[in-house]
Amino acid sequence: MSEHPTSSDPSGIGTPDVRDPATDITASYALEPGYVRRLTAGVLASTGRAETTWAPATGQPLGSVPQSSVPDVEEAFARARRAQQAWQRTPLEERSAALLRLHDLVLDRQAEILDLICWESGKARKHAFDEPLHVALTARYYARTGEEHLATRRVAGLVPGLTRVEVNRLPKGVVGIISPWNYPFNLALCDGIPALMAGNAVVAKPDSQTMLTALLGKQLLEEAGFPTDLWQVVAGPGAEIGGAIVERADYVCFTGSTATGRVIARQCADRLIGCSLELGGKNPLLVLRDADLDRAAEGAVRASFSNAGQLCVSTERLFVADQVYDRFVDRFVARTKAMVLRAGIDWGSDMGTLTSQAQLDTVVAHVEDARAKGARVLTGGRARPDLGPYFYEPTILEGVTPDMACFGKETFGPVISVYRFSDEADAVARANAGEYGLNASIWTRDTARGRALARQVKCGTVNVNEAFGATFASVESPMGGMRESGLGRRQGAEGIHRYTETQSVATQRLIRLAPMLGLSDESFAKVMTANLRLMKKLGRK
Ligand code: NAD
């Protein structure tokens, strides 16, 4: 485990070699060891090595996760390939039925799932709830639409009536899924659901920090009736174990930072395999002068501080029309100040902790850099070791300028910069500045105007009068980034088609596509030319 409390913690708690029950009999795990062992039995690992995982909110150890080697990844692929051979022959109705059972299991076992997400990631329970919700929505959507998305399609042939063409959608084979720690349940599962529906197997490498939650996902898939070997989980460092997956997969689905996404894209290019990359963002939110300010302020709090800002689609730049700037900012600051911050897995917290020392370091560095260069802190701006080792207050900055790190770099924390604008075209240009293009949010009472403005924003998703959930939870709509925020789309038709190879099968009847009945090559060319003119006249595509 790379990230855990260290002796340099602001809180001073959580030195692992003192508190780890493996070395200190007075210490205890936060989770029942038998429960953890049942989960970690799902990792394919033969190294004999294990890494302790820690609860970021309290610094307490949670359990010990076996670590995989490159030969383990090899073995995971061998097992997955065998399972996939049988799975691709499974009728679509059986695959749908398993997904609908997964849907029910996720709802029935919601409390257990939320507890584990809260323990492992330290987020507030209300933010954890988005995860089983998204898994259930995705499972239902692909269960109900898989058949339609995967159906063989008849298309027009060269010679009408005589060339019959069908387009098949065949599974790619074994899909590699590499996922991050910030949404450990839904990002581990949701991209795999359409892969399974399309007849693939999966080898998954969740982030080391949140292995247990991802392993609960594997357990639920098995309980829903998916064959055990169809979903392999390996554990270990990103470059070594993630890299070994990229070297063997038939397709890679990666969610994480833009820097890692670039490395994976290069490796996939070398192997000539496809990949989808769900990467970082520096997402803008626009409050137009006719916005409902109370609604916009409430939405801006969710947009900025869900999961303490550790969310790819959360807002880090807020542009407000001059005419309403003061009234909006007053409301936004007041709502932010009223947020309840605390450790705990119950529903009583409005924002949980950052997930690691690395996250806290980035947030502190960005805020201190902005402060030193003249930005004003309207609220927040402090670490809160009294609440837990990595807690940081929700923070609103004003007067942020391009020389400050938080102006264009992704903070991935609870830090938002507020800017004024007087001209909407200028606001859109500023929202479009920088290299990212993941999500945007526009607040206005004129929703038609909001939608028109959305078309000018270079982001893969735009929410009008919502933060990010309206697009993300509408699982029929494609989700992903423009520019350096990614490649490809999850959700909707694109979300399942990426895991298929399209294959065209043409059956030719009666005539051959060459001169016949004694026709010379030249006469055949003339007949074909006449045919082309006729087809155009008939309006054929
Ligand atoms: P990261 O890129 O460091 O790690 C993500 C995953 O990739 C982890 O499982 C890690 O072990 C693995 N990995 C790291 N290096 C690798 C390599 N060389 N080869 C293969 N795998 C490797 O990302 P992170 O910092 O942990 O996650 C936060 C980032 O993820 C943020 O930038 C955030 O915006 C982004 N994110 C994007 C989305 C989205 O849908 N667009 C969703 C969540 C997070």
C-alpha cells in the first residue's frame, strides 16, 4: 500500500508499524478479518506478499490484500480466456438475467456496500450512495438494451436483392479494466458490465488503495450468477501490474489521470488494440445572470465538494455573471460554511476526508500557492487534522490568476476558484481555455439558451441546471471527455460497442461480381457504370 498515514501526518496518528495488528497485538483492524479474507480470496495472487489498506478517515488498518505478480496476470488471462470461450456462447437472455440479479443484489446489499466504500475511501455516505446507484442503473440499462445493441443488422448490399449483407457484433475477447480509487465501486464495475453483456471476460486491476470495495463487486457478480473465472482481479503497482494487463488485453478501458492515460494509449498503439480513456478535468460551471441563485448555489456546492472534490466531473472553476456575482457568491459561501465535516460512516456528514497524503499535499500546495500570489480565501483554506489525518475544509478562492497552480491544473480536491464575467461569449471562451474538456454545468432560467450555449462548450458532458449527475446518471447518454480528458465514451450504445468487433458478412446470389455471360471487362465496366447512375437516380444511399 503506497498511501497511508505516516509519521509526517498533520495529525501524528497512524504510524503503520505501530498500529498494524500484524505487528502490534494491541492494535485491531477496523473490519472483521474473516470478512476481509472472504473478499481478498478473489485476488489472483501467488507472491505470498500482502499490503495493508488503511481507512483514510481515521488512519486505522482495514485489512491485508495479497499482491499479484506478472505471472499471476498471465494466469488471470489464461483463466479469463477459457471462461470467455464458453461465455460468448451463452444466450443474451441469460446474460441479461444475471445483470438484473446484480441490480437487485446491489440494492439489497446497499448498506454493506456503502459501509465498505466509506471505510476505504473516507467519503461521506451521501456521496458513496452515488456508486451503487450508478451500478444498478448501468446493470438495468444494459440488461434491457443489450440485445438491441448487439443485434445483427441488415444493411444495403451492392446489388439490391442479390447481395445480402449482415453486420455482426462479436466480443473482443478479454478486456482489461484499470480503475482509480475515487469511486472504487462503480468505476470498478460499470465499465465491465457492458463488456460482460457483449460476451467478453474481464481482467481488472483496481487501485491498491481501494481493493476491498472492488472485490466486493467481484463477489456480487459471482452471486448474481456470472462464472467465477469470467472476472479476474489482480492487485499491485500500476506500472507493473497495469502494464502487464495492457500487454495482454484485447481492449483496455482505463480511468485515471491524463498522464497515465497517455502512457497506456502509447502501449495500446504499439499493440494496435483499442482503448477508452476516461481522464482528468478542470471543469467549469457558469452562472448566467438569469439563474435561480439559490438553486445555483446549492448545485455549486454539490458540483464542487462531492467526495471532497475527488471526482473527475466535479467543478473547479466557477464563472458568474457580473449582475448577480455578489448575491450568488454570498449564497455559495454561506452554504459552504454550513457544511458538516466529519469522519464517520453514517449519513450525518456533508463531506468526508481526502483519501491520501498525496491528495492532501496537492490541495495544500495549490491553496498556499494561490494565497501567496494574492488570491483571497472566501472560506476554508485549512487542513483539519482534528477531524482525521487528511481532512481539508471546502475552500472557495477569489482573485485566482494564470500564474497560480490552481488556475489551470486539476487540484482534485475541495478547492474552487470563482471568477466574474460580463459577457457570455467571453465566459464560454474562458471555460474552454486549457487542455481539458470533461464536464461543464450551466445555470439559467432560459433552458433553451442554456442548451444553445452548451453546444459552444468543448466538454463531453454539459449539465443545464444540474452539477454532473443529470448526464452521468442518464446512462443511455454517452459519457467521456473531449481533448485531454479522454478518448471514447462509456454508457449508451458507444459504451457497449467499444467492446465489440464489427464484422460484415455478405452473401452473393445468382450473379458474380465479375464479367459473366461472355461480357468483356470493358462491357462489364459499362454495365456497372450505368448501374451506379441508376442507383443515384433512384435515391439509394
Ligand atoms: P492514476 O492514473 O495515477 O491511477 C489510476 C489507475 O491506473 C490505478 O489503478 C493505478 O494503479 C493505475 N496505473 C498507474 N500507472 C499505471 C501504468 N503506468 N500503467 C497501467 N496502470 C497504471 O490516477 P489517480 O491519480 O489515482 O486518479 C485520479 C485521476 O483520475 C484524476 O485525474 C481524475 O480526474 C481521473 N478520473 C477520471 C474519471 C473519468 O471518468 N474521466 C473518473 C475518475 C477519475
